[in-house]
Amino acid sequence: MTKETLLSLLEAGSGEYVSGEEISRKLNVSRTAVWKQIRRLESEGYTIEAVPRLGYRLTGRPERLSLTDLLPKLTTRTFGRNLKLMDEVTSTQDELRKLAEEGAPEGTLVIAELQTKGRGRMGRSWHSPSGKGIWMSLLLRPQVPLQLTPQLTLLAAVALCRAIGRVVPLEIGIKWPNDLLVDGRKISGILLESAAEDERLRYIVVGTGISANLDEEDYPEELRDKAVSLKIASGRPVDRAELIAAILQEFEQLYTLYQESGFAPIRALWEAHAITLHKPAVMNTPQGPVEGVPFGLDDSGGLLVRMADDSIRTVLSGEWAAETR
């Protein structure tokens, strides 16, 4: 039995309950197998009611992005103009990396409805259920030194923060380096993966995960106090196509500004949106914990931290352990 055969049987019920016994008999599988496939459909955004002695009833289907809905909303010159929209992938990062190696142009975009192995920073998994979020990766081929690629992480954070703020009426802030938070809970993550050869940057894949329309029950228990969706925070669902178009427009504009004027204007915008500056904090870095007060970015994009002895330390990578009071 596949999820497609089960879905066809539920759809044939025309909104009526179909008993588990009937499904088992028609598909020649166990009741346990039926339950597992029901859970698989639910993870992909289908809404299915289960009532003892009545069975299962299909009550809702996941919203799907479509090119006919998305393309007319695009106002960019290159970002998203070469677009691949997919139902299910392990990771949009993996899919776009393949295209990049085949010579795909800058601005190529891969969007997926479902990631089975989405990933975030530090090798963490990224929860990305079907039809509920924006899971996408954008290809950049910048002419910048390899050591300056962290600047583009900060640029991506600013682009997302500004674009989401235009579409959804929420107060959104950036937690260094690129997490987006609403009331202390994470709504978005950004992952940049680069490819270099002989110390020369070949391309960057910018992965973005935005929890757009997840409901409370879509989150695993361990994430419910740490993450939130735009829908939960704002009280209304988000037009994902509109938000994607806004992100691409903002990203392209800031990327052009960066190429023309360097990092300084991006740094100023990042600092204006940051919510973790000027507060005592502890950060875990590869060199050990750093405790001090972050107050801005240096010219390369490193985080400037004032230590207890009034010296200044630059943190290039690390994890926000805690804010101290």
C-alpha cells in the first residue's frame, strides 16, 4: 500500500468516514499499516479525522505552491527567474548544489513543499512539514574573497527580516548571526554553504527555512516553546507566494547594494534590526565561551564584544548560549 492508494480511497469517500476495517480489506494490509500511512499523509499537510468505530475522513488538503501563482508576483531581474518547484526532496540545499555544479546561473531558486532531511546551522535538523512553510535555496555566484562570505549570511538575515516585516504585521528581530525571532521564538533559519577551489569562491547556496503556516500541533513537543510560525504569531495564514516574491525582491536589492557599496550599508541595516546587541551575554565559540556585551559588527562581519576588562573581542562563529541579567 502506498500513500497514494490510501489517499484515493479516502477521496472516494466524498467526505464520509471510511472504516479502518474497510481500508484494510480493500488494500489487503493490516490496520497498523493503514495507521502509519494516515500519519504520513498528516505529516504532508492533509487533515484527517479519526473517530473510533467510524474510521477516517479526509477533511483538508495541503495548500500547494504553483508557478502560475508565484511567477506573476516576481519583480526581480534574476533572483528566482530560473526556478525549480518540487514536491519532496531530502533538502533544497542538495538539489541546488547539483544544479550549481551543472552550471546553473546566479539567482537559480529551488523550492520544495516537503524536506525529509532539512538541515540548519551546526548540522542540526530543520523541521519542514509539507505545505506549511517556505523551504528554499538560492544560488549566488559573488565576486568576493572567500573570507568575506560570512557577510552574505548577515545580508540574507536582513533581507528576510525586512521582507517578512512588509508582508506580515509583526515585530521581527535578528539574533546573531541570522536567526529571526518573534517574542523570543524562532520563525526562520538561514544556512549558507559555499563551494571553493584553490581559495577561490565558486558559488554559495543560501538555504532558507521559514515557518509560515504551521499550527501548534505541527511542531514536535520539544520545539513548541522555542519556535513559532508567522500564522500563529500574527493570527492569520500567510500567502507564501507573496512572501517568497517579497524575499527575492529584498534580497536582490540588498545584494546589488552590497556589490556596489560594500558591506557598510548592510552592517548598518543588520545592527538596526538586531535584538541581541547591548545586552550582557554568553556565547559558545570554537575557542571557548565568551562573556561580554555585543555592541556591533566589524568590517568583515564579525561580532564585536566588549569584555569585562573593557577590551574588545571579535567573535567570528559561535552559538548564543544565554543572555545574562
